[in-house]
Amino acid sequence: MKKILVLGSGRVSRPCVHYLGGLEGTVVHVAASSGRNLGKTVAGIPGAKTHIFDAKDHGGKLIDEVGPDIVVNLLPPAFMAPIARECLKKRIPLVHASYLDQEVRNLAKDVEAAGIPFVTEMGLDPGIDHMSAARTIDRIRKEGGEVESFRSICGAIPSADANTNPWGYKLSWAPASLIGASKRDARVMVDGETYEWPGGETYEHVHLEEVQGLGWFEIYANADSLPYLDTYGIPEARSIYRGTIRYPGWCETICKMNALGLFEESVLDMKGKTFRSFMAERAGLGKDSDVETGLCERLRLEPYSTVMLRFGWLGLLDDRPIPFAKGSPRDVVSFLFAEKLVYSEEEKDLVILRDEFVATYKGKNGKKLFRSTLIDMGIPGGDSSVARTTGLPPAITARFILEGKIRTPGVHTPVLPEIWGPVLEELERLGISLEETVTDA
């Protein structure tokens, strides 16, 4: 019997564990720092084992105890490198859904020498987006073409019928991940010219885009796009842009929150403070000031603006005491997001992923536009779309590593045909597929 160790029992773990639990000849072990979600994660899986472990131990004792044939790490990104080092020490293949960090990248030669595969960035974004892009590039190359430009946009948002709050957003994962992105640097290239937007400035460079059948959305640049010229092997491209999808109004709100320092991490004394007095301090207002008027003046907003209405609905202007004695502005926002931006049991989330390539062909006139679009909805009362599209790719990858279909040693993102070929095929079998079109550009 093959042993699979899954680390983490968060939102994306259940579909991952259930897929692995349905494989013949395997036993799934699921470990988390708390038992609160473990029961739900493994419910209905015969023979599944659960473990409580301290992630600060980096999984060393647990891995020794379980003796897994492969590890699927669904813990936060901070635990990628420590778990990877343990897996390398014990020569155990590893799959991870998060972005490949430099520490793990530095292990590449040792992992290759150990003869085992580590596959990272294997979720939705990053993950399915990489595989879709690599498949299209492979097609363009085989047809004798070159890539002139590449755009990839992705978003996980409420479906239209679940879009029931003024923020146009609900949490598919921990608030900390969402808030962390609000200060992220971004870099893109357009027609050979590089644009850099540090510290959340990307939200000031937003545009609207239509997704047929779903409506109009805001798009803003996500992190650093330029390394993907090398990742995808398209050095000839003169434009590259990776972006995030949100409902209109999101970017203006984040810009104003950044202006107030609401995403800062410095720890402050919160004793005796209400959310309202906290906001007054962030705006630099005196004790007797009218908070709404002061915020409008500070942010150059009208009192009836969408931003002010969102602040009020979220609870940032309430006289309610802040429920902790010490914390950062980011902690205050995270608390309210977790309280208010939530899905009900029967509501559906919506995942939109779109890749676009413009390709040119030597000796031929004209250009071709390759577009791949994934639109996926959550299951009411079941798994969310984010959970399925993030949890299934690492599970499928782990299966194919165990079966020997994915065997090339080293540290990889899913741009090898050996990875994206069988994984995309299996995702399609499970109902997660991209619609592909080719038109004149």
C-alpha cells in the first residue's frame, strides 16, 4: 500500500484528500495543527488517518512516523522551504500548491541529484494557468510560430447570485492571504517597455474587461510577470501581463485603504479603542472630529461614495470595541473581513481564468490570437470552485508521481509536458476544462 501524507486541512484540502482517498492501493494520512477541520476533511474516506502536528517541527517527526511515499503540502507558503528540506533529507517526492520560493529553488540541484521530483505552483493560480499557457505555447511552437504577447488573468469571486454584499467579494481562503496581496509589488511589460508598481500601486493601474456571458470586471496586475518569460520559454515576447479579476470598485477601495495604512503590520495598542476611533487615528483626526467628514476630506471622497459606504457596512465606523488588546491595522481589517465577507452554505463561488497569446509566423502574413478560458462554479452545499481548482491539481500530480507518469527529478513548476499533459487531461475528466479558440489577431 502506498502512503500519501497531506499536510493541512484548510478549505482546499477536502477535494484533494477525497481524490487521493479514492485511489486503489493507497492510504491517505492528513495532518494539521488543529483537529477542528480534520474530521470534515477525511469524512467518508475509508481507512484515512489523521494526525495533529506542530508545523514548527517542519514535519520531521511526522514524516518519520508515517513513512510516506509522497508528501502533498497544502500549508501556507512560509512552510514550503522547511517541509521541502525534510522531504529532500528523506528522499520523498513533494507536491506544493504555492509559488516556488527562492529557498526551494536553491535546492534544485540537490533534489535532482536525489532522483526525486518536487512539483510546486500546482493549484489554480499558480497551477492551471501555467499548464494552460504551456500547452498553448507548445502548440504555437509546433506550428512554427513565435509569441508576441501573453496575458493571463484569474479571479475567484462570488457568483452573480452570491454577490450579496457591497464589496463584491467573499473569502475563499484565509483573510491574511487576501490582505497580503494588497501591498504586493507588480511588474509587467507592454510593447517592450517595463512598468513597475511597488507597494500596492498596481491598484491605481486598473482597467475594465468583459467576460462574455458574465459581465464586466476590473483587472489589475498581479506580482511580477517578467520571470514568466523564462518560465514559459518565450524570450521573444514583447508584452507579458498576469492580472487579477475583481468586480468593479474593488481597486479604488484598496487604494483608499492603503492611503490610510490599513494593511500595515506594525503592532499597536488597541486597549479601549473602537473601530471608529481606530479609523479616526488612521485619518489623523482629533478626538472631537466628525469621523465621516474627516475621512472624506483625507481621502477626497464624497460621503455617499461607494468607498465610504463599504467602510460603514464592513464595520470600520462602528463604535464597537476592537476585540483584542494589541494588533496591527492589518489585524483589524482581517478580523472584519473574516466576520463579514463570508459565503453561506448554499452560495457558489466563481472562478474565471483566461490566457491569451498573440502569435506570429515566419513567412506568413497576419497574426493569431489564442485564447483559453476556464469558467467554473462551486457546488452549493459542497466544495467551492476555489477548493476544487486548487486542491485537485496537487492531488492528481501526486497520483501520477506514484504511478511513474511524472518522474523527471528536480524542482519543477508545471510547464513540462510530462506534467501538464496528463494533469490537464484528468482535470477535464473531472469537469474542469478550458474552452480554447483561435482567431485572427
